[in-house]
Amino acid sequence: MSSWRLVAALLLVAGRSAAAQGSSPLAEEIARLERRVDSMRVEQRHATALVAAAGTVVAPARSVATLDLIRVGGFQIRANRSPLPVTAAAEEAWRQLGGYFGDELAQLPLRPILVEGTHPDSNGGSLEEKADLVIRWDQSVGSLVAQLIGAAGPDPLDADLEQWLGGRPRPGSGTVAALAKARDQLVLAPFSTGHDCVAGDLIACRGALRLGPADGWAAQSFPEPGDRRQVALLVGRTRSGALAAGVERCLGARDDESCSAVVRAVDISALPSVADQATRRTLLDAALRRGGAGAYHRLRATPSPAMEVRLAAAAGVPIDTLLADWRVEMVQAVRTVTPWSTKIGVAGIGWLVVFLACALWSSRWRAD
Amino acid sequence: MFLALLRTQWRWCRTIILPGAVLLAAVPFLMLRDVTAAMIPMEVMAVVRAWSPLFPGLAALLGLLVALATWAPDRRGQHIHALTLPVARWRYILFRFGGGILLLGIPILAFALAAWLAVQWTPIPDGLAAYPWSLAFRFALGTSLAFAIFFAILSGTPRTAAIILGVLVAVAACDIVLKLFLPQTGLANDLLGVLLTGPGPLALFAGRWMLIDV
Amino acid sequence: MARRLIFTLAGVTAALLALIAYSVVVGKYMIRRPGWSPGGRAQVGSRAAKVEFHLNDAEIRLQVMRLRQAIEDSLRTRAATDTTTLVVAVKAEGWRSKEATEAMRRSMQEEWAALGLSVTKVAVGVVVIDRQTARSWAHYLAVGADDPSVYYVLPDSLTPGTCLAIVSAPFIPAAANVIDVGRLRENVRPWLGPCAYYARFGIPGPRVARWLTQRNFDLALYPDWVERGPDTLPLFPGLSPRGESRGWYWDVIYFMSPDAVGCLAGRATACREALRERPTLPGREEPWIFGQSTNSWRFAHQRVTGGDRFLGAVAREVGTRRFQEFWHTTLPVDSALTVALKAPAGAWAAKWERTVAEPPRLGPAPSLGELLVAVALMLFAVGVVARGAARREVV
């Protein structure tokens, strides 16, 4: 080698060592970890190849039970062998999904999941992070249905609907109990639109359920001065600065102008809801039931910033008709959940008579 | 006079006092039977908590039974014998009450001694302590209170008992009717809450009946 | 007489059998270890599984080191006019939009300023990651917490002047460019955790460092030396035997350790025990990363209830100068606390616990009120009976 090449090579080596000495400890640690990860990946490939050659299954932690594949409708569930009624629950879940999403279900694929049934006395499963659902096998079919729908249920990717609902759309909110709860929630809400909606004012229902465009929610949901004062009371707790002054005037001096200003100043997302998410779900459920098999498809296919347009399209009737029917269902649901029957009344009176007879059967009252 | 009345009262109540003493003496041993040295505090607490609701029930039951036994013979005889005794009526009542309280001391003492013995033989983990005498005191107070309440109710006429019972039934009926129109209300629940939480009159029964606690 | 005796004996036997049956039921079904335990490493069996496990562990370390490097680079390249040594990086998917990231940064900067911090000796980096990532890390790192939502990497030989906090992104949806800034601010408040203490007071002395490390920094999670409001337990505002949460109150209380319950009940000795340094186990490796979970998971594992705000409360009480002395103390920690507080540490902690939650009443002894009410009721009952008897007539 000629002398200048030797010098260049030496300089190159010297430069590298100088650079190495000048690099930070952190950079060196990163380089060390990168080398470690690379070598571990090579080792992992070898280990996996050995395992494949030996025909064994890699156990991530403790021993893994045999997994069966259960296909029911669109569900693809891998489950271990246990008394958990996965097939029955999947059938019921598929039926519910079909009733809810109608024809649209074919366009909404379900996520394959892994379900592990565990002994009721155990604290966890053996599949650890691999299982999507770890369920004690003494749970009922109904509970399992809800969990299957929650874990594998379709994700329609409808951001506006999800924002209105507070989550993905899923069946289960059309039950009598859910409707009764919705009615209670509206009645007990501290806003006039809640009570008026239950009483039959459909405009109040639109406000309570935020069915209109977002820019009108504040005015529709809180039409009365009392409502706006209540909003100021709720949001005023966590605010500071200019808003605090407005809240002070609204609550102290009961100045409605200040209350309205507070309501306008607060972010839409920070405004309290009159109807909660569970209540809104019951309305969606009612619309889908009314609209039949094509309801969900129409709901998806109707682009509108106002939910009332979409719900009316899904139900196939004007929004006021839908709201009126839904309101009636809610009121009837309460009577079904807390039944008063002639039997109970007669039994109660009967007991009264029995106790009275016991009390009167006393020597003090008898002449002898 | 008091001793004579006490003797008759003992004859009436002994079939409750003696078996009650035996049962109450057994309870602490049965409760702590499963506590071993290998248990962590949380497990010991779980055992004690599982048994603690039994104590107010036993206290109330013992008070009720002794009150029943105290008044049963007088009620059968329509209080004739009692009212013909040469003692002022208020004194008679005091003697009956005092006799009942004294007799209740037997099962309470049995319970206290059993609780103390049971904790001596039980390995209690660090951080927990045994309260046999406090529990016995609470039990004594609860039993005496229950005895006093039932003593008062049972000493009355059947009309009094009917009125009390009628009030209870009326509260239950109102609860049902209110629930029809206002499902969120719970009149019976609220009343129970008023009675059982401090400073309600029966708050003693709803408190902590833990033989072993932090 | 014989018949009465037989009935009595039968009744006693039946009652005894019922009690025995109850004790069997209790023994079989009710004695149960708690459903969770502090996070530990997953166990591995076969060689392939071992390799996979260690590979994941190494990859996580590498990810964390890269985050540290990114923070260091940001600090190095920050403008000379920059008035803070706080760097915020957002890696979580749902918060990647410009508005969301900016809102996050602004909230953190405001929180930094609210704590009176600007340019500090120990810089702090906050990295926001997805909750799923945080959970998957917990599986491989034995950080001593269930479902950790925040990880801390303290200054060490690799980055002696930087503390890193890696936090789970909050649940507030950042969709539609509408972010509830108020709620965001509430969420970011505890993110700085022990890093804020390091920033404000510097690297602690070896005793305090060892003490906090042993406890997983449970007493220094909330930098709260600025007066902001009461320390009342925010997660369980009704934590009282009379509040709306009465139903589960005792369940929750007895999931906690006896020292924590005793301290909450106002026992100074229990508080002292809960604050004490423990001896270091020989051969125990110093952890390189610490994880902590939100109060809902941590609640039953706290050694001092509401302890995440404890050192903040101490700092408020003694002032930052005395707290600084405590922070660098060479005394045993409980003595150092006593010196700083000018009061026994256990007694002060017991008094402070009363501001956190209503103290439970331990033991079965009835309170004076219960005793008086019971006696009054008994006297009333006897009085009513005596009066009734006075009016009774023999007909």
C-alpha cells in the first residue's frame, strides 16, 4: 500500500475512534440495545424454526389450552374447551346484530377474537394478553352475548354517529329496562327540556337529544333561564378568569344575559348533556326497529350534520313521528318495569286483614 | 321482693338464657376456626366481616326472646297476678326490667369470655388487633337496647301491638304506592337509613361489630 | 317439663348446626385473596418463549432510550430565549393533529408555569403514548403497578440532567378539533410526578432517593407545593361512612394495608410505620424505570391514603427552603421529616389524613353518641312501660 493510503486509513480509524469517544453514553446505550435486539431476533428465528421442526407449539407463558374455531354467521371465535356457552352466545349475538344492522351487516366485517373460559374460582386465564376476552364460565349467555358484541362487533367507522352516541352503535338498548331508564334519566335531568320531552313536547326532545346541527345545541337544549343558570352552575365550578366573573353575575345577580353569555362562551363539548348516551341509544334503536332491514343502510347513506335527518331517513318516517312513538314506548316501559297488579293489591289488603284479626283476637276485647 | 321476682323470671327465661349462652360461646370459636398463621390481614378481615352481621342479629334476637319470656306469663294471666302484688306498679316494671338485664348478663358474659379465649388461641397477623371486650360491650349494649324496645312493645295491650304493626304496614304500603309514580323514591329505605345511621336510635346495630380489626 | 327440655335441646342443636354450616360456607367461599396483585413479570416456560420475552423486553428498553434521545435532542436544539426546560412530545395516535398537540403542549406549559418552574437544573421530558402501548409495556416490565398509566425514567448516568415521564394519552377525544381544554388541564396535572420534584429541588440526597425508590415514588406523584385546594381524595369524593358511597366504603377500606387504614383512622404510630424506610434487600437491582397507575388501581395498594399528594402537602407546610433541606437530608427519612415539619412525622401525617378523607372508626366499641342514644332509648322505653302500667286496670 502506498504511504498516503496508509495515512488516510489511519486517519479514518482515528476519526472513528474519536467519534466513538465523543458520542454520548445514551447514544452508546442505544447502539448496544440495537445490537442486542438484532441478535435476539436472530435467536428468535432459530428458536421458532426449532419449535416448528419439533412440531411443538410455542407457549407464551403457562401451557396453552387447545383452541377450537367457532364460526357462527360472521363471528370467527377461537375458544378454549370449557363449559362457557360460546356457540349459543354467538348465535344469539349474530341474531341481535342482524336485527340491529339489517342488510348492512354484510358490509361490516366482524373482528376475529380469542375467548378464554376460566374456572370461576381462578383469578385469570392462561392465555394472558393473547385472549381478547377472559370470562368465567359461570356467566350467563346474556352476559356473554353483550361481551361478544362489544369485543367483535362491527365498527362502522361513522365518526359523527359515534360522537353522538358516545361509542360504537350496538344492539341492546331497545329493552324495556333501557327505555324505563331513559325516561327516568330525562325526568331527573335538571333541565326543562328533559321533563318537557317526557311530557310530550317534541321540540324539547330535539333539544334534549341534540338532534339538530351542533351550532344550535346550546339554544335548543337550554331554552329557559333556569336551564342556563344550571349550566353556569355546572361549568362554573372548574373555570377561572373571565368566565368566572360571568358565572358569578349569573348565579349571584340571576342575570340571564350573563348566563346566556356563559353558555355561549363554553365549548360545545364541555356543555352538559340533557339526555345521556344510553338515552340516545334507545332512540337510535327505535329508529332502526321502525325502519326495518334497510334502516341502518339509510342511516349510513344519509350525510347530514343533524342527527334528526339521519334518524328520520333510517326510520322512514318524519322525525316528529319517530320521537312521538319513542316517547310513548318510554312511558309504557316504566309501567311494565314497575307493575302494579290487582294480585299485589289484594295480597296487601289480605295481610292487613290478617294482622288486624290477630290484634283483635285478644282477651281484652272479648266480653268473656 | 326483687329476688322473688328474679327467681320467677329465671324460671321463665332459663330455657332461653342457657342455650343462648352456649350458642353465643360457640360463635367466636367457629368464627376464628379458619384463621391460620399463613393468612394475610385482608383474608382475616374477610372472615371476620363475613361473621360480623350475625352479632347484631343475635343481640336483637336474644333481647326479643327474653322480653317475650318476661311478659308471656303475665299476658296469659292478663296481668292480674302482677297487679295484685303488694308493690307499686312502676317498681314492679323496674324489677322486671332489671331482672331481665341481669339475666341477660349470663349469655353476654359467656360471649365475652369465649371471645377473649378464642382470640388468645388465634394467630393474628401484624397490623391487626383483637377487640373481644369492646365487642362484648357493644353486644351487651345492643342486647339491652333490643330487650328494652321489645319489653316496651310487649308490655302493651294487643291494641298497641296492632298500632305498631299497622304503622309498619302503612309505611310499606306507602313505599309501594310512591314507587309507582316516582320510581326513584324509596321511603322504606330512607326510613331505615334514618333509623340505622348515626345519630339514629338504632345506629348501634348498624355499626362495626368486628372482633378483629386494624 | 321434659317436653320443654327436648324442644329446647332440639332448638339449640339446630342452631349450632346452622352456625357450623355457616362457618363451612365462609371458609369455602369467602376467604379469598384479593383479585389482583401488584404487577409482576409474566412467567416464561420454553426456550422459545424465553427468547420472545427477552426480545420484547429489549425492544421496549430500546424504544424508551430512543425517546430519551429525542428529548435530549430537543433540549439541545431549543432556542436560547426559551424560558423552560420542559419538552413535550406527542406520539399517541389520537392526539397527532396539530391542534391537539398544541393544546397538549400549552396545557403542560401552563402547568409547569403554575408550579413556579422555568429553566431548571433537571430538565423534564413528557412523552404521550397510546394507552395500548403503555399496557403492553407493563406486561414485560416489572414496574410494580397494575395497568400503569405513567412511566418515569429518572436522571442517571445516561442522561444526568433529564427526567422523563412517559404517559398514557387521556381519554378525552380530540376529534373534530374540539378539545375540552379544562378537562385536559386536569388530566395533565399529575403527569410531571416526581420529575417535577427533581426539576424544582434537584436530585435528592441518597437517603430520600432510596426511600422514594423503594416505595415506587408513591408519595411524590402529585407536585402540589402550590396552594390549590384541599387534598380531599378526588376520586372518591363521597369516601365517608355517611356519604353517597357508603355502600362500598368498608369494602374499599379493608382492601388497603393495615398501616394505611390505621393511618387514615388517625393513628400516629400507623402513619409512622407507613412512612418508614425499609431496609434494602441485598442483591436487589435498582430499577431503571418506574411505573405508576391511576388512583383507581393504586388505591388499595397505597401505604398512605392519598399519599400521592403527601410530599406536596409537606412542601406547602414547611416552605420550599426547608423542603429543600429535607430533600437533601442525610438523616433517616422519618427523622428528617420530623425536623422539617417541626412535629413528629407520624402525628402530622395522621392530622393531614383527616383532610384527605373522613377517618374510619375502627374496632367495635360504640361511640359516646351511640351509647347515650341507647341508654336514653332504654330509659324512655322503661318510662313508657311504667306509665302504662300505672294506668292498667284489672277488669
